[in-house]
Amino acid sequence: MRVKILITGGNGMLGADVVPILSEKFETVVPTSSELDVTNRENVIKTIRNGRFDWVIHLAALTDLDWCEDHVEETISVNALGTKNIVDACELAGCRIAYISTSGVFSGNKRTHYTEDDMPAPINIYALSKYLGELAVSAKNEGKWLILRVGWLFGGGEKDKKFVGKIFNLMKKADKIEAVANIWGSPNYSVDVGELIVKFIEYNAYGLFHVANSGEPASRFDMAVAIKEFLCANVEIQPVGAEKFPTKAKRPRMEAIKSIRLEELGIKPRHWKDALGDYIKRLMKL
């Protein structure tokens, strides 16, 4: 398909899967990382204007929640103001933008999945910065934007430094693993996110969508148990409370999401256990 795409933050965990998926489907995919400083407004506008892109997939962000809590100004500068620079550049260039946000924008007080109709109420600096980014995207470029709130991401293979990658490696050597059982979210395979972005581009879709694998809300304990089953590992998984691992940034107790808008498009994501099983097989081959 003759589409030209710029991907910011293409060197990260999500980009490691999204970039090759989009590269297979579209004529020109240009990933950037540190070479495009999103806080440099003039350079952002110049890059996007001169590139004559049809789409900008905006993945670049500061994502370490505890680091963000200690570095408020830098977090807002990159995640919120940097996003506004991308949005303004897209508007000037006449191209579409897909902004990757987070399921963490909610308070966590709900007992069931959050949908696109629920109102965000961020409880940490990272989530606040991402929500401010959402507001910047939705305020301009009418009809040419996507906001994708993603759930608990896993994927990236060798670049996976998150929960699934850590637990996978721990199970090779540990006899016992503790995993938090009283915080819930929606596990989400980055490969499935990439394939969904392809569909959005092909459908010329726009608006706000929740993007996560389906299934009941899962805890980190639930995910660890599933990984153990896939590996047939001889390890004890012990459920613990989140207070066992105190963090500087508050985490929503519930941030599971589902999409009522994907259903309107006739799209139903696969169950998170099926996606996780595929990813574990992939990790075993590395």
C-alpha cells in the first residue's frame, strides 16, 4: 500500500514489533528514536513537513513511572509538550497522527473494565503527561487523529525489560517467585497492537480506541501463573499484595480496558492468554 509513515520512538519495546509489521504492509516506514527530539519544535515541524508523510505514529515517550514522578518538568516536556509539537507539525503538513497513550490514565476506582466512555483521572505524573498529550491530539487536526490507549504491554523480544520478560528469565533459575495479585489490568501483545494499527490505517479510522487483548482483568500473579503453565516450569508462584513492592508513583488498582468502538468496527482482539502463549514460544526461540 502506497503510504508513507514516520514512527517516533521506533527503537523502543513497542517499536521493535510495530516497525517491522508496518514495514511489511506499507511502502515507506521511517522509524526515528533519539535523532528526533520531540521537544525541539522547529526540527519536528521541519522533519514532518519535509518528509511528506501520510501518517505519524507517535510512540516516543518517557515511560518509567517512578522516574517520571521525580522528574516532572522533563516528563511534561517530552510526553505532553512534545506531543503537541508533533500534533502541530501534522496539522501544518496535512498528515494524520496516531498517538499511543495508556490505560493508566484512569483512577483505578472502577471494579470492571474501563471503556472509551469513562473519564480519565490520572493519579501519577506519567499518566497525567500522557492524558495531556491526548488533549493536545484531540484538540486539533479534526478527523485526522487516532488516540490508542494500550494496556499492560508485553513483547519486543530481546528488548523486553518489562514484567513478562523479567518473569520468563526468573523462571529459568528461581524456585519461588512473588507476583502482585491485587492490581489488575489488560495484558496486551505489542504484535497485536501493530497489526491493529495496520487496520486503522487501511480503514482510515480516527478517534479514541482502547487497545488490549480480550479476557477478564488479570493481575501480575495471573500472568505469572500462565507463563509457568506455558513453560511447564517447576517454580512456586506466590501471590502478594502491591504493598510488598512499594513504588514512588501510585498505580491504579484497576486499569483493565476494553473497547466498545472496536466492536463497532467488527474487530475483536484475541484473548490475552492466547497472545501470551505465542509470545512465550517466541522468547523460547531467542
